[in-house]
Amino acid sequence: MTEPKPQPQILFVDDEPDFLQVVTDTFSELSGRRWQMHRAGSADAALEILKRQKIDLAVVDINMPMLDGLQFLRILNRRFPGVKKVTLTAYATEENRAACLANGAEFFIEKPRTVEGFKSVFIILEELTTWAPTVGFHGMLRKVGLNDVIQMECLGRNSSILEIQSQQTYGRIFIKEGSIVHAVLGEETGEKALQKLLAVSGGEFKLLPFQAPGAQTIDGSWEFLLMEAARVRDEVASHTPAVPAPAAAALSAPAPALETPAAAAPKTKPNVVIAETLVCSHEGSPIYQWQCADVLDRVALLQNIAQQAALLSKELPLGKFERLEIRQPAHRAVALFGSDRLIFVSVALQPPEA
């Protein structure tokens, strides 16, 4: 016997009691009484409900006394990251939209004024209650570097949102067609927010479907942005004083943050420095290049590999050829073969600083 599906738990947060009454009554009817709805007239009351009840979706107004909707979204991101979030407001400005989406809202919706409007909002919320984040992937920052994820997205000319979260940090990096166009961390946006997010050493990330930010705050090649962020991070680290420790303790025990095998030196990763980048069309026209000593030579190499792969694929049923990696002790190179362009990136592996 099939067990009935659990009722979606929906929390509406609004300081207008009349609107709360109307919206919950209307959506209860539209859902056929399937939704279990909770109402809160303030952020404090909503937090009390969230402590007692597992909530699937929070629908939040922006303008509320004491703690407004944006501040409440930030609290939800930190304390209840599994709750889906929607802002439902009468103040549907572009500025508010950008701020809400940047702070984790899945949708930014204007309050309905007609029966048809309520039905449209219900359809959106109903879709969210059944949606599961199967698109994209997630991981731990200690195991996968943000730089690696960003490089993969940019090289593939993808559009996505990279969401970063730790105990002290919540932010987003917006990538559009292979370019970093926006970053937000709390009240900060642009390159400063990007640099601080790339300096996060622990936490989680999620790669989400792209939604356009309210404004483009970053302009420039992703290679330069990553290198500048690394430079700033190294500069900050070089000016950070070491924590003094007794000599005996330094000799007898490793620092607790490092995983050091017995009788072995601490494991360190080499510094990865982008040495060369080239993007060209299949016809051989360069689209973008950085530090490429011989563009024509690299274009010829990519075209030759693509031709050889095409011949090989006719002889062997190996599927579509999309990627070639070359690994050497001190160098790595990757060639990507997309439907509309060819990409070559070379990196140098430098020994870590002592």
C-alpha cells in the first residue's frame, strides 16, 4: 500500500494580518487543502515556527518592522539552508529584486491583486514545493577548490550561480556564458565580494541554474579575476602575524588544522598558475587569447587534434570527443572542443612556498 505524500509545509511571513488571512485562505483552497500553512506577522514569530516545525517553503515580505525581509533571508540562509525562499512584496522594484535574489530567494514576486494573479503565484509556489535541486552539483570547499569550479564553468562557457556557504559566510558568484558578471557577499558586491568568497577555506558550495542578477558589477576576463583574487589572498596572508606557540609544543605536535601523517612532512598543494589561454572558432579565427606566444601555432594544434578525433570517431564508436588533457610533473594543459569554439588552457604547477 502506497503511503500518502507528506503535506508541504509553507510559512507565510508578513506584517499585514489581512493579507496573511487572504493569502492562506486562497492558497488553501487552490491546493485542495493539501498545503499545511503557517502564518507569522514578524521575523521573530517566523523563527519560533521554524524552530518547532520543519518548513519546506518560506514566503517572505520585504518591508517588515524590526527585522526586514532581506535580513530575514540572510538568517534563513545561515540557520535553515534547506528551506526554499520566495519574496512576495508590493514593492517590486529592480533594486529589491536584485537584493532578494542575491540573498538566496528562488523567486521575487509582486503581490497579486486579482484572482488570476493569486492563481499565477500559486502555480509558482506549487512548482517549488515539488522541485528538487537535481540540476547542478555541490561539494565541500576543502575537497574541491572554488577556482577549479569557476574555471570549469568559464571554460565551458556555462551560465550558473555558484553559491558559497560556511558558518560565517554566505555569498553568490554569477557566471554568464563563461564570464564572471556579479558577486555578492552580505552588503558587498563586485570584485571585493568575489575576492573574499575565493578566500573562504572551508564550507560548502552549490552550483545552481543561472538567474540574471539585478546588475553587472564585474567586468573583465575570468583568468585575470582569479589571479587578482589569488594575489590579494597571498598579500593578506603575508601580512597576517603568526600565532606564537611554545617551542616544545611546536616540536612535539603538528597544528590541529593540518592533516599530517606520522613521521612525514605536512602535505601541501602546488600553486596553480595559468600560463596560457586561447579561444578560437573551428575555422581558426582567434576569439580571445592571453599570454599565447604563438597564436597560429596553437590554433593549428587545436584544429589538428579536432580533425584526428573526427577521423577516430568514424572508426571507433567512442562517442563525441570533447576534451583532451595533457599532464606533466610541472605542467597541465587541457583542450576543450565545443560545438562553436575550441579552447586551450595551460597551467604551471609551482612548488608551494615554504
